[in-house]
Amino acid sequence: MLHILPLATRRKAPTKPRLVQCEEGQHAESSAMAMKRASPPQKLSRWTSPPRTVLLVQKPDDERTTQAMGLVLSHLAKTAPHLNLLVEPHTARDHPSHADKLTVVEQGDEPLLERCTDLVVTIGGDGTILHVSHLFAGGECPAVLSFSMGTLGFLLPFHIDTLAPALEMTLNGPVSILQRMRLACTPLSADGEVLPCTGIVGQAGIQVMNEVTLHRGQHPHLTVIDAYFDEQHLTEAVADGLLLSTPTGSTAYSLSAGGPISHPETDAFLLTPIAPRSLSFRTVVLPGRGSVRLEISTSSRSPAELSIDGRQICHLRPKESVVISKSPYPIPCVERSEGGTGWVRDINSLLQFNTGFRNKSLMGHSIA
Amino acid sequence: MLHILPLATRRKAPTKPRLVQCEEGQHAESSAMAMKRASPPQKLSRWTSPPRTVLLVQKPDDERTTQAMGLVLSHLAKTAPHLNLLVEPHTARDHPSHADKLTVVEQGDEPLLERCTDLVVTIGGDGTILHVSHLFAGGECPAVLSFSMGTLGFLLPFHIDTLAPALEMTLNGPVSILQRMRLACTPLSADGEVLPCTGIVGQAGIQVMNEVTLHRGQHPHLTVIDAYFDEQHLTEAVADGLLLSTPTGSTAYSLSAGGPISHPETDAFLLTPIAPRSLSFRTVVLPGRGSVRLEISTSSRSPAELSIDGRQICHLRPKESVVISKSPYPIPCVERSEGGTGWVRDINSLLQFNTGFRNKSLMGHSIA
Amino acid sequence: MLHILPLATRRKAPTKPRLVQCEEGQHAESSAMAMKRASPPQKLSRWTSPPRTVLLVQKPDDERTTQAMGLVLSHLAKTAPHLNLLVEPHTARDHPSHADKLTVVEQGDEPLLERCTDLVVTIGGDGTILHVSHLFAGGECPAVLSFSMGTLGFLLPFHIDTLAPALEMTLNGPVSILQRMRLACTPLSADGEVLPCTGIVGQAGIQVMNEVTLHRGQHPHLTVIDAYFDEQHLTEAVADGLLLSTPTGSTAYSLSAGGPISHPETDAFLLTPIAPRSLSFRTVVLPGRGSVRLEISTSSRSPAELSIDGRQICHLRPKESVVISKSPYPIPCVERSEGGTGWVRDINSLLQFNTGFRNKSLMGHSIA
Amino acid sequence: MLHILPLATRRKAPTKPRLVQCEEGQHAESSAMAMKRASPPQKLSRWTSPPRTVLLVQKPDDERTTQAMGLVLSHLAKTAPHLNLLVEPHTARDHPSHADKLTVVEQGDEPLLERCTDLVVTIGGDGTILHVSHLFAGGECPAVLSFSMGTLGFLLPFHIDTLAPALEMTLNGPVSILQRMRLACTPLSADGEVLPCTGIVGQAGIQVMNEVTLHRGQHPHLTVIDAYFDEQHLTEAVADGLLLSTPTGSTAYSLSAGGPISHPETDAFLLTPIAPRSLSFRTVVLPGRGSVRLEISTSSRSPAELSIDGRQICHLRPKESVVISKSPYPIPCVERSEGGTGWVRDINSLLQFNTGFRNKSLMGHSIA
Ligand SMILES: NC(=O)C1=CN([C@@H]2O[C@H](COP(=O)(O)OP(=O)(O)OC[C@H]3O[C@@H](n4cnc5c(N)ncnc54)[C@H](O)[C@@H]3O)[C@@H](O)[C@H]2O)C=CC1
Ligand SMILES: NC(=O)C1=CN([C@@H]2O[C@H](COP(=O)(O)OP(=O)(O)OC[C@H]3O[C@@H](n4cnc5c(N)ncnc54)[C@H](O)[C@@H]3O)[C@@H](O)[C@H]2O)C=CC1
Ligand SMILES: NC(=O)C1=CN([C@@H]2O[C@H](COP(=O)(O)OP(=O)(O)OC[C@H]3O[C@@H](n4cnc5c(N)ncnc54)[C@H](O)[C@@H]3O)[C@@H](O)[C@H]2O)C=CC1
Ligand SMILES: NC(=O)C1=CN([C@@H]2O[C@H](COP(=O)(O)OP(=O)(O)OC[C@H]3O[C@@H](n4cnc5c(N)ncnc54)[C@H](O)[C@@H]3O)[C@@H](O)[C@H]2O)C=CC1
């Protein structure tokens, strides 16, 4: 249980180790290289003090992932025995031999998690990072280092085979960090009261990594949703659903629903309809500074499911709504530091963005 | 020159060898197999009399294609010395050693071509078949056997390595034939007179394999085009251009412009806009029985280029139009007879239709 | 109850009145008008013998529709007292004063309905015609005359204000008929047995007017569906869902999911994915002669809902599938006979197809 | 000629009147209104000193626009006789009676224009503002007040009927200003030298309001373009063309080519292909901080036309490229200050964004 974590760690929360961006001067670049340089200077971050408490998260019920987590535990036991290691119950169960060195995080411990954790290490898929975001849905999220078991995933820059060097680099710094924007959302009643819902709701609402979705779900009939931008009525969606996505989420549900692909650093939201009864409802790109409200219309014949990052958290009935704006709490994701942004690599290799046809460009033909 | 072709061949035009579909009885199928049989019964065709005159067409200025054509010539000299072989001038030039056995088809010979040719063999790319369609743009087109040099193309079912068996099967029959619909189009003046244009215009107009395109071309301003279906006003396109495609052409320009993919046997046209100034202009699928007219609007600031299968044939000014309907002259394409339709294979392997993402389906995650 | 209908009517089923197309000779057209005539010659149909039994269907719980039905009943009582009038229970309840002249059709009577009914008259919306299709889901559907209460609907060519002339024209003929293709579908177990489902299943399966849909419904995870064309594997859809639509249905769910718009007379199906996890899954247009099978993949984490025309009829689990082909039973819809096809009018006025922008075409500007 | 403008004006360039944003304090808002306030607080700007030199631009060869410009001239003569009025030659010719009060700007004067002009007033269409952007393509652009003659245009917030109050408000301040991002682009040779092109090239390259476009133009064959983001290879486009658009330009060519609609304040570019030979080339949204380079591939069979805001400025051959980044010189556009952003109004009223269907939501139907 988290509350048995040594006091030191918890007390130090105010001065807990953080990653801060290194000063520009440290990476001077000759201005001559400006126009055609190979890639933008990596912005590196260093720790204010060494990280002490690490949360280890793995995909459950997966043999290979469990084995890999075993390796991480052994490696850390040897190379960083001073670290406090936090794990979820299923991870503790899977690694009884490490039991004495592990602190188990139980359901309800999430508020403490936020204050204790300096770093999160995940092994699994994109869903595992979404799960981490969910654990820290109430507020600040520590840096996340993510390993994939096989093919690199969209949110998974490191392969498990690079375990040792990646851990070393991350624990010592400097590291390359991509701040992935999150959304902060709050479901509201017709009177503007916060609605009850499953999951962790913080002061700033619920923090979301991919998208906030309203969907007809099991109801056979179209939902009708009014979308407001900065409280100005933008449009009425008659559709299966409507979602507001982060740039990170642009390659998730929004893409399936026809939306564009966004670079993760774009300061923007994507408002994308799901199967709208309209020929003319394209994705709308909105500036990150604004706020969006989605309200179930009184002309909607059925309630809509409200989901965040694919988890259903409540139903909204006509006049109920969800308010969404940029979260003050992005997720700091540890990136590989060599060779350009991983995003360009990923949309090409994982999404097969703009894959060429195989019978391209044949030469012309004339009779002459 | 084609007019020196032995009289026999030319005179026989009325009774020239043709491919006709074998009778159903010849391919009886137990009705028990109905619901879940592996694939529809191949419809096979046989020759009414053995083909005598073969047109050999190759992509020009391409070393490897020329070599392959050399193989075809040698093979036919050995195995079918009785055949009349027709070639274009550049092919004759590339194969001087076969000169005495080749009849050269010159520009202007096209009307004769139609009467003389029993079979066309092509080596090259999709563009080479489009070129054949163009040679027979005035009317009937004989069966076409197409070889690719490397990757199979969309209109290229045979690999050059299968030269000998493919030729043998095709010359003797029975063969599997895909009748690819063509369009017949005629450019008209404001008064309904046929407009002059480059290329071959027959009684039924110009036969087109992929699509008829109107495009602003070099003009910076949008064109305005009125589209009529069966002379009923369908819509006004303000766009870079507008095209009417065959099912075969659905994987060519229409696809690039956002159109759906059609099975080649669908009896339908696709009307697809190119970069339309509208949020709500989708492809329209029209029944093959109808006729379409595209007319440059008097509100268009510039003329439009009229192209067929990628070749510009004239400019249309306001009030001028092009009338299009299903051609009475499809192209009989020789298909491979094993294993289902090549089309399904091609949209998957060549177009990479619905390519899956590489990081699919990860298992769920919960804290419990 | 339908089984109390006078025997004469029921016995006559074999020789029941039908609409058959008038012979071509009756509508000779000078061939001179060919190229630019105003619209294709209307194909008219006449009755083999006068219709005797009419099913009257109205949208339930709608005041205005009920009033309109009252007018129809009074009008028919006066002008065609010899007709047998069939109604659903809620219609009978709404019109007690006509009770003695009405035969009530109860749930379970559908098989009889097919044999008895010569004509259906509907008042309501598009959903009301879908309901009629559903009543005749087991097989043949009689001609349908549809009235809208206000704006014309997509499947509603007549306005209620034209009640008298429209009824007269339809009862006497000749009438203009649009045969709307239906799909015939059958849900199958992994072993190829027909699966139980709600609704009417005939010899030819279930007849469908708009589309057959597989959807994840309330399940949060993507469904995985294998699509076969003529039993050749076409593609694997990882998506919210997948649908196969008739041309009529192209303006319903398929359109919302991004599909093209099809003329109702096109002999084709549209296979359209709903929010597919792919950048490259466009609608596929398939020829009406083929058959499609959609099977839940063993890699799908959840079952899928099978719906026809928006009604959920069962759940399919991995290895279960639905087979679909063109129904032998289209719906003969009575059309207005003047002025071209209603479809062109409808996509423009109802769907706002290719609506122009309001600030079009401004003249150029240069400094000179 | 501009160089005869009174010295005072030109000398004062360093201290020329500018619009600067009013301090936050001036528009305090009770924090209680936070969550559901009607719209974001307008950010207002005021003049550092009164504007003295106004450039008046009108659409040429348009009777009604000329009359409207007459009104502007008379109004300013009466109410602001101290202003220096600059006009283009065609405007001077159209208003001989005002000749003595007008300074004519001739071709070649553009560099001076930038230093002299405090405010631009336009009458015409969206093209007229694009023309103003072009006049100031070399660098800074003064505030622009735009009048439409009829329907409001996308870039035209004021109707000519509000001439007097709009001018008064703008000349005196405070005014509501929308800073519309521009792109800065430079065409480069294979060796990285700046290529000659028509139009004004400043230190920061050419400033562009809508988009930079590469297009095959009159060439029948597809162009092949390599796109780099921050010099990392992003993708290879085989297409009619490829464009990089500002948020303002998202409703221009990018929209026609299938791109999303962006709020003008989003700090992002849109990379949108025009008719790409790919099923999987969606618009990519890139952060405003980055740089994009589009290079003609050596595998491209033809050169490409380089256009900015619809004007062709040069041809690029294989290995030649254009580098594009956010311009330091946005266009300050005077907005109406009441009632939310004009953009929401415009996408709804002008673009008909997500126009509803007319036969929406009919009630259900069941037999019972
Ligand atoms: N039709 C669709 O495409 C649907 C998509 N989703 C997405 O699934 C997400 C997670 O929910 P689960 O139920 O756990 O997913 P899941 O296990 O059903 O699979 C979601 C898939 O999306 C991928 N993914 C997740 N985030 C991604 C990102 N930012 N970029 C690229 N790929 C990403 C995952 O790798 C996985 O392949 C939701 O946030 C939503 O975006 C959810 C429902 C339907
Ligand atoms: N933006 C675009 O996608 C454009 C496409 N085209 C297409 O090019 C065709 C031929 O013109 P060319 O100048 O010789 O072409 P090209 O040599 O410029 O290349 C056309 C490409 O289209 C492919 N192709 C042709 N027909 C096809 C079909 N039915 N299905 C699948 N792929 C096909 C060819 O293999 C080749 O890769 C035209 O009929 C038109 O469809 C023409 C201009 C622009
Ligand atoms: N996201 C979407 O667009 C969805 C659409 N549907 C459609 O609704 C249909 C009927 O189901 P209900 O639950 O009664 O519908 P509903 O009452 O929820 O509304 C369906 C809407 O579609 C219209 N519609 C129906 N058939 C049409 C056609 N062929 N062409 C143009 N418009 C048409 C109706 O007028 C109505 O506006 C289904 O067959 C399906 O096509 C069903 C679920 C979701
Ligand atoms: N297929 C297409 O949609 C094409 C569009 N264009 C666009 O035309 C623009 C101007 O070039 P011109 O030759 O003078 O145009 P034009 O006189 O041919 O017409 C361009 C149309 O676009 C509108 N427009 C311009 N900027 C806009 C914006 N930011 N938002 C919404 N609408 C806008 C204008 O009002 C006009 O209706 C280019 O910057 C380009 O964006 C240019 C070529 C083709």
C-alpha cells in the first residue's frame, strides 16, 4: 500500500525531483547551419535532483510482458537499489521473488501516486500509456519511459532490448522529453453542476491523453450534439458521435473517423464527427487556447456515452454537457534522442501514411 | 504499312476470329455448392476460328521491354510461324532481325487496325494498355493479353516469365476474359456540332478506358462545369476539374481525387470532382445505362482542357460540352484463370487497400 | 385479423393484380431526339387487373399523420368503396369511425400480408417505408405509394396535398415505378447453420432496403470483420463497424460513414467501413451479381451487433457471419411521372449535395 | 508616385503609428464568469499615434466597387482631410475628381509602401485582401480594414453600408485585431541559392496569406515531390500537387483538396496533397514553430509550377525546392468587435459547414 511508503519520499513532494529544460546556451549552434540543417536542435531536460520513486506499469495477463518486467526488476535491483519501486497489484503477484522491494499501489491510492512518483516505466502497448495517463487523470503526471515488446508503438519509443541503456540515460539525464498535451474535461449537468462519473476527477477535471468522445453506443438512433467554441455555437452534430482529440490522439479514434494527422507538438484540438449525417462536416482544428463544450441537444432521442481515451465514464442526457480545454498537466514522455522526431518515423512505419502504390510511374507511349 | 497486309486477312474482316463465351452447360456446377463455394465459376471464352493476326505493342525506349519483345518474337517465330505480326514503327526499329516477318502499323492506319487485328499482346505498364485502347479508340478492340516486366500492374495480369504458357493458352483457348467497360465520348460545340480534336473519333465517338477529364490545366482560376445526367441538371462543379470514370478507371485518377474503388464488372460510372470548392461534393455513382454531359459554364473564367485517359485532346470553352455514355466497345482483357478475380488481389497488393496498422489490438488494462 | 379477409382475395393470390411494364412500342420516340433529349423516356407500368387490397401504413403517435390518414380513409370510402383496406392495430385504434371497413393486421400476419396485399400506401417519413420493407422482409413486396407530411423525404415522392390525384393515378395506372433493389441476408453460425434472430426471415433470407450493418455497439473495443466477395477474401476491417448498402441506402448510413452517393438504379452494392483504423479503407463498389460475406474474426475481442435498416436483429460472435446478395424482391416504388428522376432533385434539395459557397468567383486583381 | 510623398511621413517610418494590444487590466473580468461566459474577452488594440497614411485598394473594373470607393474618398475628404491617401493607378484613373488628394503607388513602389502605410482600406472580395498581402509580400503589412459589396466574404468582416462607423472606429481605435498568420517562403536551386521569381521577395522571403502550392499545371503527368519537416523526410507525394496552407488558407485551396477547416488563430500549418496517387495521404497538421521544404523529386517526369495565393511565381525542376516557415509578418485584420469571432459565423453562413439534411429525425415505427 502506498501509504506505507517511507515518509521521506512523501514529505519531499514539494521538492520532488523534476525534469526541467536545459538552458539554450548549453546547445549552441552556429547560425550558419540555419536554413538546411538536418533537424531541429533536440531540447534536452535534466533532473533537479535524482529520481527516487519509480512506478513500474505493465500490460496484465501477458507472459512476455511479465518476463520483461522481471528483467527490469532484476536490473534495477542491481544498478539502482536505492529506488523505491511502486507497482500495481497484478505486477506484485507476478513477481513474488521481488515482493520485499515492491510497494503495491491499490485502487484509491491515485492521489498519493501523483505526489510520490518521480518517474513511470511502462512495458506493453499504447494502451499501457493510456492507463498511466488514467492513473494520473486527476493532475500532474511524472515523466514516462515506455518500452514496447515487439514493433514500436505510437507512444512507445523504446524497444525492450534497449532496456539497460534507456533506463540509465533516463535515471541520470539529460533526457529528450516530448510534452504530450492532455485535455482537461468536466461533465456538467443542465444546471452547470459537476456530474458524477467513474474514474479520477481532479481540481482541473479529468486529464485525457487521446480524446473525449460522445457516442450513441448501444442506442440505435443518431445522437444530436451541440458544439460550442468559447461558448459560441459552432455546429450541431447529428451523428453516431463526436470527439475532441489532442494532437497525440489524432492517430487514434479521430483518424478512424476521417480526421487529419497532427504532429504531437501542435498547439491545437481536433473536433471530429463520427459518421455524421451530413456531407459537409469535416474535422475542425481549434487553437489550444480555447475551450469547447459539447452538449446533448434536447432534440436527441437518446442519451450519449461519454468516454475518455476509450473508457466509458458516464452517460449524458439532453442538456447535459462536457466542457473541455487544454490541461495544465501534459505528459512528459521520454523520447529517443537521436535522429529527428519519432513521430515522422511512426506515421510512416506504423500508420503506413501515404504508402506509395507499387506500380508507380510508367513511361509514356506514343505511336510515332 | 498496314495496307500491304495480305488481302486474305483484310477481306476476312467480317468473319474474323473472335472470342465468344462458352455455353453454360460446359461448366455445370452442383447447386449444392451454392452458398459457400470458393469463387464464382470462371466464365471462359473460345475462339470462333484460330487468331491469325496479332498486334504486338511495347513500351518505347525501355531496354528491358525491348529484350522481352525479342523473346516474344522468337517464340512466335518458332511456335506460330503462320501468324501475321503487326508492330508499331519503334518496335520494328528495335528488332531489325525480325524485319521480314513484321508488318508496320503507321499513324493513320488505325481504321485498318480494327478490321485486321485478332489479338493484341502488350509488354509494358498500365499505360501500354491505355495506348492500345487509344489505337482502337474509334471502335471495336480485339482481345488484349498483357505482360508486365516486374510487379504485376493493375491492368497487367501476366508476368513476362509466363510468356510461353500464356501465349499458348491465349492462342488456343479457352481463355478467361474480363470485358472492361469503356466510355464513348464526343465533344460538342454550343450548337451541338462535333468539335475537332486530336486522336481517333469513330461513329460512336472516342472510346475511353479510364476516364474523361475536364481540368483547368494551366489556368490559375477555378473552372465551372455543369453536369447533366440524362439531360437533367445534376450539379455545378466549381473546381480544378471534373471527371467521369469507368469502373476500371476507379483506381486511376478518380481514386486520387477521392473516389471509391469499384470492381471492374460493375455496370456504373463514377462522377468525381477534382479539388472542388465545396464541402459536400462526393463521388456520384451512376448506372451504366445513362448518359452524362459536362458543359463549361458561361460563368467559368477560363476554358478547360478535355483529356481522355490522360491525353489532352482539345479545349472546351463556355457552352461547349462533352457527351459521354457507355461504349458499345469494351476491351476484352485476357485474365489468369486460376484463383478468383485478379482485382481482389490487385487492390490489396498494388493499391495497399485498407492496409492494417502495425500495432493493432493490444489487450486492455485495469488497476484492480 | 388478416385471416378473416374474404376468401376471394386470398385465393386469388396466384393471379393477384400486379404492375407490369408497358411495352416499348407504346412509347415510341423519334430516334432523331437521341443525343440531346430532355430526359430518358419514363418507363410506365400498368395493372394486370385492378388492385383490390390496399395496406395503409402511418407513422404512429403523430397527430398530423393521423389526420392525414383520416383524409385517405374518407377519400377511399367515397371513391373506391370496393377496396379491402388493411391497417396496423394502432391505425385502427386511431380511426374508430372507420372500424367496420378496416381489416387489422396483427403481429404474425406478415406471411399472409405478402399474399394479400396489392398496394401499400404510407404516410410518414423515410422510416415508414423502411417499416413497410420490414413487414415484407420475408419475400415479395407490393407497390408502395408514399406521402410525406411536409418536406419531401428521400423515399417520399408525393406530398399529402396531392392525395386525390396521386391515389387515382396509382389505382388506375399507368404509373411510373422505380424498382428499388433490396439485399437478401442470412446470419450463419460457424457451421453454416442459419442463426435465430428477431424479425421475419423468408426462404431467401431477410430482405433489406438500406443496408446490413455490423457494429461494435456498446462494446468499447474495435470489431474485427473479414469481408469476402464471392468467397474470395477481400479485406479485414478493424473498425467501429462495416456495412453493405443498396444504392437506395447510399444516402443513409453509408453516406454518414463517408461513402459515395449512388443513383438508385445502379446495379451495385457499397461496402463502407464505419470509423476504420486505417488510412486506406475507402468504400468499395461491387457488382450486383456477386455475393458478400461478413464474418467476425477470431481476433475480434467482442461480438458485433447485426442490424438491418437500423434494427438490431442479433449478435454475431467470432466465426459467425452474415451472407448477403441481391434480393429477388425489390420494392416497386410509385414515382412522380413528370420531370426527370426525383433522385436528382432530392440529392440537391434534401442532401444539399455540392452546395456552392456563397462568396464564389471574384474577379482578378493586378496592380498595373 | 510614392517617392513624392511628404518627407515627414517617410522619415517617421521608425516611429510610424502602430496598433498595439491594450493591457489586460483594461478589460478586467470577474473570475466568477469563467466557466460558461458568452465568449472570450475581445482583445483590443489602440494606435500608438494617429494613423496618417492610408492605402485605398479596390477590385479593378467593377462599377459598384468604384462607386463605393467614391463614397470612401468623399467621406475621408470631409472627416479626415489630414490623411495622406495612397491609391493604385487604376483607382486614381477611376476618381479624377479626387486626383489632387491622391498619391499614386506605381509598380516598383512596394518597398516604400511598407514604410509609409499606416492602414489599408480595401473594397472588393477575398482576392482584394490577397492582393494587399501581395503588395506587402516583402515584409511587414499594416492593419487592413476590408469592406465587401454584398455578401460578407471570408476575409471581409465589414459591409460597405457600415462605411462611416467602421472607418471612424478604425482610425480612432481601440479596434479588435485578428493577426492572420502568413507563411514566408523562398524558392531554392539545387545548390541552395535563391531562385529568381516574379513578385516581391524580401529579406524573409515572400510572405503568403493562404498557401504555397506546387502543381503539375499544364503537364499531363503526375509530379513527384519530397516533403521535409525540419529537414526530416516526411513523405513523397505523387500527385497533381501539394500545398502548405496557413489556418486562414484552410478554407481556400486546402479545403477543396480535402483538408480540414482551421480556426485562424491556430498556430499550425496544413500540408495537403492535391489528387495524390495514394489511398492514405491525409492532411498533416504541423506546428507553427517548424519549417517545411518541398523538393521536386528527381523521379518527377516534369517540372512543377510554384504558386503563392493562386499566383504562379516560377517553375521548379527536379532538385529545386521551396522552403517555408511561419512569417514574422502576419496581417493585422480589423474585425467587428461585437458577438464572438466572425470565423464561426463565416464557416456556417459562407461555407455551409455541416449543413443539416432537411428531412431529419423521424419518429420510430413498430407494428405492435
Ligand atoms: N473505431 C476506432 O478507431 C476506435 C478507436 N478507439 C481508440 O482506442 C483508444 C484506447 O482505447 P482501448 O479500448 O484501450 O483501445 P483498443 O485496445 O481497443 O485499441 C486501440 C488501438 O488504438 C491504438 N492507439 C491508441 N492510442 C493511439 C494513438 N494515440 N496513436 C495511434 N494509435 C493509438 C492502440 O495501439 C490500439 O491498436 C481510444 O482512446 C480511442 O482513440 C476506441 C474506440 C473505437
Ligand atoms: N493526379 C492523378 O492521379 C492523375 C492521374 N492520371 C491518370 O493517368 C492515366 C494515364 O495517363 P498517363 O499520363 O499515361 O499516366 P502516368 O504515366 O502519368 O501515370 C499514371 C499512373 O496511373 C496508373 N494507372 C493507369 N491506369 C490505371 C488504372 N486503371 N488502375 C490503376 N492504376 C492505373 C499507372 O500505372 C501509372 O502509375 C490517366 O488515365 C489518369 O487516370 C492523370 C493525371 C493526374
Ligand atoms: N450515423 C448514422 O448516420 C446512422 C444512420 N442510420 C440509418 O438510419 C436508418 C433507419 O433507422 P432508424 O433508426 O429508423 O432511423 P432514425 O429515425 O434514427 O433516422 C434515420 C435518418 O435517416 C434518414 N434516412 C433513412 N433512409 C434513408 C435513405 N435511404 N436515404 C436518405 N435518408 C434516409 C431518415 O429520414 C432519418 O432522417 C438505417 O437504415 C441507417 O441507414 C442508423 C444509425 C446511425
Ligand atoms: N481548386 C481550388 O479550389 C483552387 C483554389 N484556389 C484558391 O484561390 C486563391 C486565390 O486565387 P485567385 O486566383 O485570385 O482566386 P479565384 O478568383 O479563382 O477564386 C478563389 C475563390 O476562393 C475564395 N477564397 C480565397 N481565399 C479564401 C480564404 N482564405 N477562405 C475562403 N475562401 C477564400 C475567393 O473568395 C474565391 O471565391 C488561392 O490562394 C487558392 O487558395 C486556386 C486554384 C484552385
